[in-house]
Amino acid sequence: MKIALLFLGFVIYTASLVGQNLPQKYSVRIQKADSLYQVKDYKNSALAFSDAFNAPDAKITMNHRYNAACSYALANFADSAFFHLNYIATVMNYTNYGHIKSDPDLKTLYTDSRWKPLIETVKANKDKAFASLDFITLNGYKVEVFTAGMKNNQINKPVIVFENGMADAYDRWKTIIDEVSKTNAVFAYNRPRIGESADDSLPPTTEHIVTNLRKMLSERGLKPPYLLVSHSFGGAYIRSFASYYPNEIAGLIFIDPIDFTKKGDMGDQPYLEIGLTQHQIDSIFGQPYKNFIEKLYTEMPKYYVEEVKISRQLTKTDFAECDRNPLPDVPVHFIKAGGFSNSEPPTIYDREKMWRINSNIQMKRWLELLYPLKYGKLFYCSNSSHFVQADEPDLVISSIKLALTDYDKIQKAK
């Protein structure tokens, strides 16, 4: 599966325009490659990635090389696919073993003699980077866990707990974990079906995942309070954790989270603001949207599909599981990605304008949650993609350190 945020619905992106007589910037060329992938024009997507990598201002990331490899594999250009995969494995020390070994985009490579050595290299990278990797057995199923900074595991000292985005693995937190584990105990893991965690055959509801997480923390001797740090869909899980167990929370950090503040028909608001009629909105989310979801269920791997289903259930119930109780008065941070990128085909509205409108609406609702709190903060990252922890890890590290400092202030004031 191509490493990119897969939005549910026809959400809010558009291509930027540049002067035709000027060389296209790297970011614009990457957007073109992503867009061609989205419409399944894999050959031209692969060629567009190659063109982007030759741009004068190219800053080729691991993610971009991986995505290029996916397009090359889907276009049956195995040599080029292996070139990029071997590069990220041997030069950039790619570690996401669980993802690459089950990625359906790469299935044309599975029978190639070069596949096994590649996978073995990635596994070795992971074992080296995550030397404390271990497994916990819950109800007969193994869950992949990673701990660090255990020497800092002290009574009443916050444990930093990371919750991944949808169908994502804890590898993305590596840079941040390396820094914050110098002062605090850290716990990260992969939810069932993700990475090397087993399929426990249960829907990943917020109650199930929170229950699992508390059991694992207890088994590792990591007692509350917990500073919970989440990305994207993981925000629903840590908000639910805080709702179920508010007295165990030292702080909450939501990195570009799923919008659990959205209720009822609030989802129509950005479409109305951009000028669409209710009829147009209903047509977007009518049968074409249902067809899109049904196709996604048949094409995407189970670990992704199961979390999409839970996301849709949460939306239908207005995220009732997440906010049955108010946020505890602890440090709460929202980190919003402001960097727009296009990976969707054109539509009847300006996707970037829609995206900006929707972002503003979200932040207003998040601010309303923060107003009653003594240490609530909102950070806006104007040039960061959805994966802020990869684009601006120093910001996330600073947010964590600031939350820990403010938590200490709260404790001293008691």
C-alpha cells in the first residue's frame, strides 16, 4: 500500500499552479506523481516520480522513494522498484518490516529472487533500530511492543505512550522516542494486524484498544500517569482513554488528529462555505461514495479495512465513545499540519480552498476544548504534511517536553 494518508471520502486537495515557463518545483512534480497513482495510471506515475527526483530543488525523502517503488512495481518495472527499495533499505535504513512484507502494491515483486534479501535487510534494520522490541501475549495473541528509557520509570513520573495513526506502525516515532526516552519511560506498540502484531479477530474499537493498552502497560510495570501522544486516527483512541480513565492522564498530545469534535451535519459546513448546494453535497456522499468504500474494502488489506470500519462507526455515533467525559485539566496540545499537497483528481470545487476552510473550522472547535484548561495549546505547522512527526520531529519533541513541564507545575501547585 502506498504510504500516504488515505482519506475517507472525497476530501480536500487540489494541484498548485506554477508558471509554465518556469521549471516545476519538486513538490509540484511529486503531487503529479501522487495524483497519477490515485487514478491508477501507474506507468506515468512512476515516470513522474523519476522526473521529480531530477528536479533542481529535489529533496528526496524515504517516503517518496517508497511511493515511487510502489508505482514502478504496479507498472511491472521490477528493476526500478528494487532500485528504490534497496536504496531506502541500505542507505536510508528503512525499518518498517511489517508494512513492506505485506504491502499489496509490491506483490509483483514477491517471486523475484531479489525480494527475500531485501526483506531480510529491512528486518535487520528494524532489529537494530528497535533493540528493545518485544512481544506481549493478550488472550493468546502476540502484540508487538517497544519500550525505552525504562531506567526513568519512577513512581508518579509520567510514562510517554505513543498511539499510531490508521494502519500505521510505531517506526515513525523513532526520532522522537530516542530523545524523550532520555528523561522518561516510553511505550510504543502496533495494534492487532499491524506490523508483526497478530490478528486477534476482534474489531479495533476504542474500548478494545484502550483495554489492551492498559493491560500491556501494567504487564510492563508502567503505571500512571500517562502522557499520551497520538497521530491522526490514534487521536480517537487516546481521547477515549482519557474519557474512560481521566485520573490516569498526565497530558494529551493530538498530532493532526481525526476530528472527534465533529458532530451531526458539521461535515457539511466546509462544503457549504465554499458554495456547494446541499444537493451537490448529498450527491458527493451518495452512491459514488458508497461505491468508493465498497471498493476500498475489497482492495485494501485487512489491517487497514478494520480500522476504516471503526472510523466510520465513530463518525456515525458522533464519537460518543471519545467524549463521554470532558477533557481532564492536564496539558492538552493540538498540533495541526498546514502543508497542503494534492493526491486526488480534480473536482467541482477548489480542493486547497476547501482544505483550508475545513482546517480553520477544525481548529476553532479544538480551541473551544482548550479554553477551560489551564495548559491547553494549539500549534500550527504551516509547511508540514500530515505526518508532522516525520516532517517536524523537533516540534513534537518540544511539545512533549513542554507538556511534561506544565504537568510538573500542576503537581507542585496541589
